[in-house]
Amino acid sequence: MIAPSPDVFALAVDLRLDMVPALRDTDRVVETLPGGLTNSNFKISTGRGTFVARLSRPGADLLAIDRHAEYRNSLAAAASGVAPQVVDFVPEAGVLLIEWLPGRTLQPADLEEPETLRAIAAACHRLHAGAPFVSDFDMFEIADRYLRTALDRKFRLPDRYLEFTAHWTRLRRVLSMDRSARVPCHNDLLAANFIENQGTVALIDYEYSGNNDPSFELGNIWSESNLPDEHLDLLVDAYFGGHDESLIARCRLQALVSQYGWTLWGVIQHAVSELDFDFWEWAMEKYRRAVITFDSPDFAELLAAAHCSPADRSRLSAPTVPKENKL
């Protein structure tokens, strides 16, 4: 596969944009967009239209990012109707070009609104009902890979991190039982990856997309915005079309998987990234919440509650929510 050479990352933004045919316009206007820890993102206005250019940064291999899979999965997500259209992909420049979506980027506080959570559940359902992605996502495998990288390179680990290895193994065993069919998932739905426009919610940024258990998607959404417990119930109920404690327990455990696994993402970024961002504190915020659950009686209770009946397994594979993702 074509990949950007290390020299590309040292080029000025305009030179990388010049490598994209759709952006070769002398009148283009480039605006820097906020956010982006593994990309630099720009709003590009030209005579042909308005776009977002995602310029990848070095180090994707350490973070389990496959840019070609991101591109192909972005195409599939767009076909499902919940993601922007892909305009171009120039791998040698490390640029993915997508259409600009007008609207408002959500904040974590927005997800505390029940109607917003219901719209998000519906948007996830539409994505999950679409064509399979070209890649899989398994946080257990990715975290194992991150841990090998951290240990091999002698990166700093949070205190007690390895003490929870047995807990991690129990999590893996329980969540592999009664697992639903894998569906195309985004897997990184922090609030900033939702765009709301006139009551419709779109999902953007497919770096970590891959076929996965939908309970990870829901648990990760809840965890990333640090929502109250009852909001996980609301999200899961809206997605599956009814209330079931075993499904909520599975999603809560998947939130724990997310917290413990993404901690190592932050550990690696803390060691290698040149960005002016406190990756260590980012990682520790997730890790502290994971430790609270690991050390609590809730952990054993969640493991016991997560076992599903045959009827539950059927519901996991066939969620029933409205197809419209309207607020």
C-alpha cells in the first residue's frame, strides 16, 4: 500500500494540500480547525466547494491506525447516511479529503439531554446496519499491542496498571461469551465526533472504525463524555428498544474496557507526541475511573450480570430503534 514518506510530515500544509487534485485552486482559503490529536484538520474553501482536509501526523503505526482502512470505512459510513462524503484520498500526502458538514460540534454536556442521546442511538443504529467495514476493532487486542509497545520501549505506566491483568483477563472472558455479531462501529465517539445540524446527528472521523460488538460503541460513548449512570441506561434502552439489565451491564463493562485500553493510548502519546497537550493527564483521567471500578464490588456484580439469555443474544444482534436520527 502507498504510504506517506517520513519527509511528507515535514512539508508545509500548503505543499501537502497541493498534492490533492481537488484542492489545486489558487483562490482556496484554508482555515485551521480545532482538535485533532493524530491529525491536523483544516476547512478548505475553493471554487469547487467546501471541504475538510485531514492531514495525518507521524506515529500512526504505534497507535494502531490504518489510514487505508480509515478511508475505505469512511466510504462505507457515508453510504449508510450518517457520515460526510469522501472526496479524495491521497495516501502519499497523508491527506483524506471529505465534504464539509455545516452544523454544531457537540460538547459532553449536550449528551446529557435525553433527546440528544436518543438521536445518537439512532445514528449508531444506522451506521451499525450498514455494510461491514474492511477492518475489525478489538480493544483487547489493541490494548495488548499498546502494552507491548509501552513495555518494549520502557514507557512510563500508571501506578498499579499491571496489577489489573487478572481483571482484564476476566473481562475478556466474560465479554467473549454471548457476544453479538460484529457490526461496523465507529469506536471513538467522543462528543466532538458528533455534528448536529437541524436536528440530525452525523458521525465523523473514522480512524478507529472497525467491525465490533455494538456494546463497546455504547459503553465508549457513555465513558468518553463521562455521563451519569442513568444516561447509559437511556442510551442502551434507546438503542435496543427496551430495558435489559444484562445489556446495560455489558455496555458498562465495555466502558471499563475503553477506559483501561485508551489509557495506554495516552501513555504512548505522552512518550512520543510533540504536541503541546497533556496526554498523561488525559490517560490518568480514564485510568482513575477504571481503577475505581476494578477496586469496587461493582466489578464482580457487573461480570455476573453481563451473562445474556438466548433472547438477549438475539436482541444484541438485531437492535430495534427508529431509523431517523432526529433530535
